[in-house]
Amino acid sequence: MSTDLGVVILNWNTRDLLRACLRSVFAARGPVTFSVCVVDNASSDGSAAMVRAEFPAAHVLESPVNGGYAAGNNLGLRALGFGPNRTTGPRFALLLNPDTVVPPFAFADMTAYLDAHPACGAAGPRLVLPTGELDLACRRSLAFDAFIYRMLGLSRLFPRSRRFGQYNLTYLSPDVETEVGAVVGAFMLVRGAAIAQAGLLDERFFMYGEDLDWAMALRRAGWQVRYNPAVTVLHVKRAASRQSHQAQIAFHEAMLYFYRKHYAATTPGWLGALVVAGIRLNLHATRLRERFTRRGPAPALAAA
């Protein structure tokens, strides 16, 4: 009998956070069956051994290299039976970050939410940071002007503006359930039937942007993406990426690739040139800053 939910947790050197995450996962309650696949992206902190020793119910995949967020999650998704033209496997897939802690009924409540919204291909909960603040990335717009306002910093200057604050919907109360452009990959519940139509994550994204891109693919396949604040999940945020020089650089490279993939063809030439120049300027500044910043060892960056 197929399970309701396949959970993919991608890990890179966050062993202790991963342990806390898995404890919360296996404490899940409610009428939902699930399987867990932990994909370890060539960690050096003994994460995979810890999972095998302490959580024998989890399936562990060890990647010999860190191929990035999209590639790692795709390993787990394929292992659980998800992909284009699939005929078997769980009804839903969940991308879950190892720096999250889920409440006992999160899986049951979120899968019930998708069951209640048959046009919804993906959904995300309210994510809160350890400070109690809303993780703004848990609900985003995919409109091109929202992208521009964020890049120009106008979304931070005018968060309550319906025009300038649309990227993270900061003009809208966090308590409002709504259709959105995208939810964040830290907790992204996706319908298996939607994955069969939209495909897996684009592995040309190393880190950042792949969840936005996946939401775009789901929406183009005719599915809604929704934000459900009735479920709240703790998100430590950037537990792995803050260790890496390359992760900071990857953010701007992802923005550049995302723009070229989705917006460049319909953007006036003069505006496109300004957008690309702005992203490249930030990319060069980040590379210079990261050169003089002490961090842990960086993973090899996948080509975009």
C-alpha cells in the first residue's frame, strides 16, 4: 500500500539540527502515513552515521559530492518514486530543511489542506524564526515588478505598500490564507500528480531560486500554490549556507539564471540590461566581500 507522504530532507553538515528535525518528524501524529529519505550532500560531520544509528526508519542516501540543493532533493524525490509520468509512489512529496522543527500534526494538517484544495499543486505553512518573527520567504510573489522592487530595495523601504511590498506579501497579515506565487523549499508540500506534470527541480540551480522555479513550473502546468498559516513550523534558517562562501555567491548567480530563464524574453532590452548589470554588480561585490570573510569549507559550486 502506498504511503500518503514522502519526506525528503537534504543535509549538509547540520547534524545536530538534523537530529532535532528528525525527532519532530518521527513524533508526527494524525491519520497520515509517511516515509523519510535523508539525502546527505557529502557532509564531513558524521550526519549520515547519526541518522543510521538513531533513526533506523529513515532511508539514507549519501551523495559522494555536494551537487547543490536541487540535485540533492531530486535524488530523494526519485528514490521515493516521484518524477514525470510516475505511476506509483506517495500522494504527496515534502521538501523539508534539516533546520526545521515540525509540530505533531503538521503532516496531517498540511496533507488535509491539499486534499481540501484539489486545484492546489503545492502549499507551505507559516514559518517562524527562532526570534518568533515570520520568515518572510514562506510566501512570495513571482511577478516581475515584485522582483525589480526587491532588487532595488523598495520592498524593505515600503513593506506595507501593496505595490512595493508584493514580493513577500508584507502588506498582507501573516494570518491570511491565500494563493501565492511561491512558497519556500524549507517546507514545500507538493502533490505527486503535479510533479508528474511539472517535472523535478531544475538542477542548474545550485542553491536558492530552485523553489521559486519549481513553483513557476507548477503554476504553468495549471496548479495553484497556496500559503496555509493554520500550520506553524520553526525554521532556524541558513544553518548550512552561512558556513559557505559559495552559498552567498550562489544567491546572486541564481537570481541571474532565474531572470534569464523566466523574464528576459519579455523584458524591454534597456530594462533587461539594467537588471543584469545590477545583479552582476551585487555578484562581484559579494565575491569580493566573501574573499575576506572567514567561513568553514565551501562546497564545490555546480555550474549554472
